[in-house]
Amino acid sequence: MSEPRLKLISADEAPALMVLLGLLDDTAPIEDIRRAAGEMRFRIGSRLGCPPRQAVRGYGAGSS
């Protein structure tokens, strides 16, 4: 049996957080920050059921 997870962000806040993490992932000067932002974005995106880049399309240097 798994423990219930504490919900820290709402469904409405998650996409906005994905955008902010995408900007950090694309522009942060420190590699550790970029890596942590990318990992967090991946985890949130997988819980939302969407690829991380889909939520940040149109934002950041790496988007298409």
C-alpha cells in the first residue's frame, strides 16, 4: 500500500509552474539549477499526463 501524497499545487497552478520551470531549464546559468528544473518539470508533466515541452510551447529558448 502506498502512502497518500500531499497535494502541494493545484491543477490550475501546475501549468504556470511548468512554464516557470521551463524558463529556468532553458536559461539558468548554473547546470544544477537547469537539471533540477528539468527533472521537476518532467515529474509534474507526467502527473498531468502531458509531455513537459507541450506545457511550455512558445516560451524559452528551446521551444519550437
